[in-house]
Amino acid sequence: MLHSEFMNKDKLYSESLAHIANFNFDAHVADVFPDMIERSVPGYRAIITMIETLTEHYAQPDSTLYDLGCSLGAATLSMRRGISADGCRIVSVDNSTAMTKRCRKALDRDLSDPPVDVVCDDIRNVKINNASVVVLNFTLQFIPPKERAQLLEKIHNGMRPGGVLILSEKVRFADEHLNHLLTDIHHNFKRAHGYSDLEVSQKRSALENVLIPETIATHRERLMQAGFSSVDVWFQCFNFMSMLAVK
């Protein structure tokens, strides 16, 4: 993660917009993404940090690790630094040209050893093979719900026994009172980190038809149906969580 003084400030929704387009990971978003996600996702830094620890535990010799929806490569860098097994490589995938371009630059500045292939493509097109660690870090939520099961089955089928999927997502809750409460708390979190009411409102409208959250129970059931033998939450902060699914 970049220190805050090196981040471009996210002001994409600071002015009133006549038309709010669906959120898109374009060059404008890529330019401010570290600041945006740091100020928008409670616990993000902790998740990124612990991906290194989880990689150290689960990466198997001569295997491939995948960061699906890699954006600027924060999870990739954490995985890279956590690899202690021999013969590993990482494949980092994102469908945004702006994101993968900046990701490659960040990786070029990193001195860690394991090789990384940065691929600009839809993660649904990428073959998963010989995988010991797969990361979906706030990525599945942008895939249409009806296509999520197929993607998780593909990931499971391409993993080695004992491999792990790290799935981080924004979630909703079946209890509407709790859902509204934690949504309000999340919005207060964003305000506390400098976003105005206008920014919170316009960003929410931009994401409404793009980011589709589901319940933890839905995620757990889908992962079990995909074939994972052990599934549970290892991190949660408000309505953001991360799960481990072990094959």
C-alpha cells in the first residue's frame, strides 16, 4: 500500500453531476484508486497485510498463484512477499487496461523474487491451473450473480488439494435492521475519512447497478457447492468480510 502522502486524492464525486454513470474502473479511477479504497473499505489494509501471511502458509512448491481482479496489484505484492515455497509464479488478472498498466509499474519497483504475469482480460476467460492460492479481493461482487457459481467452480477445479481461495467481499445482511445499521456505519466511516454527503450519495448511485452484495450465508453455500471442503470467515469489519475456502 502507498502511504497517504503519495496518493492522488479521490475527488471524482466531489462536484454535483447531472448524470451519474455506472461505476467503471477507468483511468480516472485508477489514478485515485489507492486513496479511494483506503477511505472506502474498512479493514482493507489489514486484509492486504494478512494475505501475505496466508500466502506464506498455503503456497505450495511449483504451483501458480492467482490474483483475480488485481487492480493496481496490492494483493499481488502481498502474495509475492509471502511466497517462501520454491518454483512459484503469480498470474494477476484485471480487465482494466489502466489498472494493469499501473500494476506492472508497481511490480517493476518491487524487489521480490517470484515472477508475475500481469494479464489484461476478463477473469471469466482465464484458465485456472495448478493453483495453490487464489485471491478474489473485492472482485466477485462485480460479477453478475448468475455467473458467480460457474467462476468459483472453475477456480476450485483448477486448484491443488489443500489450496486456498481468499474471497473478500462487501456483504449485505438478511436482517434488514442490521443491514441498514451497518450501511449507515459504513457511510459514517467514509465521512470520517473526508468524503462529503454528496460524494457518498453519488458514489452509491454509481455503484448501485454494478456492485451487487450478497449475504455471508449465500457465499458460504455457493463455495461449498463448488466443492470446497472448508469455508469460513476469517475477517470482518462492518459489512466487509473475507473468507477462506480450502480445497
